[in-house]
Amino acid sequence: MAKVFDYIALAFILLIASFTLSAMLFDNLILALVVSSAFSLSVIVFLKFISKGRYKYSPQLLATEFCIQGNEYVAKLLVSVLKNGKIENSSNVIYLKNCLVVSLFKFGTISSQDVANVSKIAKERAVFKVFALGYGIDRKAYQVANFVGINLKLVKINAIYRFLDKHGALPNLSKKKQKFSFSSLLEAIFSKSNLKYYLFSGAVLIATSFITPLKTYYIVSGSISLLLALFCLLFGNGNLHSQNVFKQLENAADFDCVSNDNSKKHEN
């Protein structure tokens, strides 16, 4: 669902940018809209085609598998690819002569605490270069790495995917087809974390209306961004399904109370 939303957002951004340029080239705004829409759609289709050709399945699917199977699984998989019994590894760490390769995959970025734990192993081995495998690294984690004196390098999932594919060691995974959920899409659009982006884009678009002949276009687009920011502020704090959950809890509690009362009456 997140990837679908990314494609929708990219298409919208391309449409706005290309329409602005097309409006300068063509006097007819309808023609400019048609050209910009065709261009945006072509880019999205091209990107989709490229991604399908490069990978047997999405690298993100491999990352999800790593998060589920655990980091010990990742370390053993990488060592098994090299087919060298002399390479030492334990748990999620691969010990090399001048560095450590540490798998830190989880559903989130590598934290400062993760780096602190790795630094203890690095000091015991007297090595100061660490290759961390994961989604990403928090900014504070790099600060901790500098503080404890280790050279931290991030290795992302795409590089791991290419390495395993090169050696014919990719796990046999099949992509699970996800059903489109309109409520999940709304959750992603109106997340409070998007508030600052909508505010910034709305302010810039409305400010641009003062220096462009396409005044109405920029005012309308900016107002839409500000309206989305307002929705994020109002509805972005909680889960849209939370009320349904609490209603079910209340109904279950009421039903349980009624059942208990009826059973007591029958006993009497």
C-alpha cells in the first residue's frame, strides 16, 4: 500500500511540474493538461517496467523476509554463499580480518542503541570498521558511532539483493498480492507526519501565485495543500479504525454483562 501511495504522489508531483511547463509552451490549457498527463503516466509506466526487469521480486520483500526470519538467518545466509568454512560468524555478526559485518534488520531504522551494542563487539575484536545491514540509520546513531570511535557504513537491501542474486542464493519468495484498501490509503494521506509537507507546499504554491501569470492555478493548488494539512491536523492523531475497535469492546462488555445477569437469574 505504501508503494502504491508513493506512485500516486510521484504522478501528482510530475503532473503539477509538467503542467506548469506545458502551460508556458501551449496557449490552450486543456492541451497543456493532456500533454502533462500523458508525460506523467509515461514516466510511471516506464519506472514500473524498469523495476520489473531488474528484479525477480522486490528487494523490499527480501528485507521483510529478513525482518521476519531474524538477523541470525541473514548472517548465516551470507556466509553460506561464500562457501568458506574459515569465515567466523556468531548470531548476527560476521567477523572479518579488518571489519565486522552486522545484520541489524528490523521494521525500522538502526538505532543508537544498536550501534552502542555493536561497538562493544568491535572493541573486543579490536576492529573499528563496521558494515551495518539494514533499512537505514538514525542520525543520532551516527553520532554514537563517532563518539565510540567506529567507522559505520550502511549496506542497504538493494546491494544485498544484488550480491545474493549474483551468487544464485536468493531465497525463493513469492510476492503476496495485497488488496487495495481505501481506508489504508486515507491513513497514509492524512498521517500527521505529512502535515509539514502540505503546509510547506501550500505556502510555496500560494506565494508563487504573486509572481506568475497562472495565478488561479497556483492559488487553487496551494489551497488544496493547505486543506490537506488541515485534515492531517484534525484526523491524523489517531487511527481511523479506533472507534470501531472501542465500539466492539463496549458491545462485547455489554453482552458479557447481560449474559452474566441472565445466568444469575436462571440460577435463582
